[in-house]
Amino acid sequence: MAFTPTEHQQELINRINALKKEKDAIVLCHNYQRPEVYEVADYIGDSLALCQEAAGINARLIVFSGVYFMAESAALLNPHSTVLVPDRQAGCALSDMITAKALHEWKKDYPDAAVVCYVNSTAAVKAESDICCTSRNAVDIARALPHKQLLFVPDKNLAAFVAKQLPEKEIIPWQGYCPIHERLSPEYLLKAKEMHPNAEIIAHPECTPEVQAVADHVVSTSGMMKVARESSATEFICTTECGMIQRLKKELPHKSFFTVCSVCFDMKKNTLEKILSSLENEEFVVEVPEEVRPGAQLAFDRMFDLMAATDDEDRARRARKSFGVSSE
Ligand code: 13P
Ligand code: SF4
């Protein structure tokens, strides 16, 4: 069923859209946001798509409706725009599971390893890492790295997913996890499958290996959209944060979606009221600490270079060189 805003919501949507024009602002929105928030978004996507979008924006203001590490990444990738968050308290429990100091100490035990850092982390942790990745490109990044041994932080479940695809690598995980995805169980999924035997199961790689094992597809949030759009199946059981189901139903109304999900209350802290207030008062400004900016930027640059490496040999060479590995 398509989402219809209430009269009050529509009024807020109209005011936000008018202010966006007046103030030269763009609203970026993660897939897990509230359905009424989608209505003011200029772009909705997964972490990777939002990073790519943020880097190319030419606007005075970017309002980031997601969680803090995402807005911090946008501020890092686009130093020309001012990045605002509607709620400063919208954090990510997974990103809080590692500190730069702890990583600095841990990596001393593995001098030959490259540190691969999931984008769900602070800029300070990224600066202690060799390269960044997202749920969409983690396997490709790990595969393309010249190192055999990889320290993977902070998500042990995404690390397990990567390790399963790449037995030739030695992946050593940090023991962090997303509490929202960790509580999703394979038993509920299998019950849902009994009720909808023709449905394909789609899981996020932050789910446990037990959940990943019963899924037909393990993909990022935008990957879920792609799978559901391109598959010949018409029914899907989607296991991730609950907001994703609204997004799938909105984009693909001719298909059926069932969900085994849990709510990320941080993602839901962003409301239309707070987005309006953020635009009116031009707050809360996201600042990337200057001392970590170059290191975090390098982790992102290497990610983008390795991503392009498959079809651009110059970038591939540059990426390998930046790890001290020459291909000549
Ligand atoms: P995606 O990059 O797949 O959107 O994941 C971000 C996230 O926080 C999932 O919990
Ligand atoms: Fe972080 Fe989990 Fe919320 Fe995603 S769902 S933002 S990983 S706490």
C-alpha cells in the first residue's frame, strides 16, 4: 500500500521543500528512514550510494537523514558543503564498538595485515585503517587487496560473510556487531518461509552467519532493492531493519514483501519536524576532526580507487602503489 502523508505531514513536507530551494540545500536519506522522510529526500540509498552522492553534491547545505557516521562521511567527502544532522544523538551502536585507540593497539600484533574498516565507524577509526568498505563492496575490496591477512573492523558478521566468499584470505574480525541485526533469528525466517514457500529470503550481511546461511541473497540495503527488482520471484522475505520494507513496498508495489525485522531507534530519531528545524536554524553542523581528516580521506580514496580498478588499470595501479605494492 502506497504511503500517504497526513495533512500535518504534508504541510511539513511543503515547508521543507520550499526551504531547500531558498537555502540551496539537498536532503540525503538512508533506506531505513521513516516513510514520510522519504518524501523530502533528493536521494535515498545505502551507505555506498550516499557516500558517492555526497561527494558530487554542489549545494551550500546537505541535510543528512541517517546516523552520525554517515553524515560524518558526507562531510569528509564533500568539504565544500556544510553538512547538517537533524538529531545529533542519532548514532550507530555498531560504530561505537571500536575506538581508534583500541584499533591502534590491536593492529600492532599484525604487522603484515591490512586493516579494512566497515564504513559504520568513526572518522578516527577510519584514519587508523588502511581502507574503507561498505556492505555492498566489502567482498570486492577484500578480494582486490594485495594482502593475504586482513583485520576487519568493527563488524564480525560482515567479516564472516567476506571470509566465506574468500577462503584464500585470512580474515581476522573485531568482535563488534549491530545489535539490531544480531537479534534476528533463523528460526523466525524459516517459519516465515513455511508460510510463504515461494518467497526468496534476502538478508543484510550484518545478520549472523546462521541467518546468512538460510538466506537466498545476502546484500546491502540497496542490493535488496536490486535483487527484488531483477528477480523473477514475486514474493520476498526480507530480514534487516524494519524501515527497509516500506522502501521496498514503495518502489516495487507489484511485488509482495514479508519481513522478519527489528527497529533501529537511532535511524528513527530523524523526523520531518527535526529536518525542518535543522534547515531553519542550519544546525547541527557536522565537523570532522582536522587531525583525522587526511587519514580517513585516504581510506575512502583507496576504496574508490579499488572499486574503479576492475575497469580502469591506471586507478588499479595507483591503488596498489598506495599500499606499497607495484604491479609493474
Ligand atoms: P547499507 O550500507 O547496506 O545501507 O547498511 C548500512 C547500515 O547501517 C545497515 O545497518
Ligand atoms: Fe548502526 Fe545497526 Fe542502526 Fe545500521 S541498524 S545504523 S548498523 S545500529
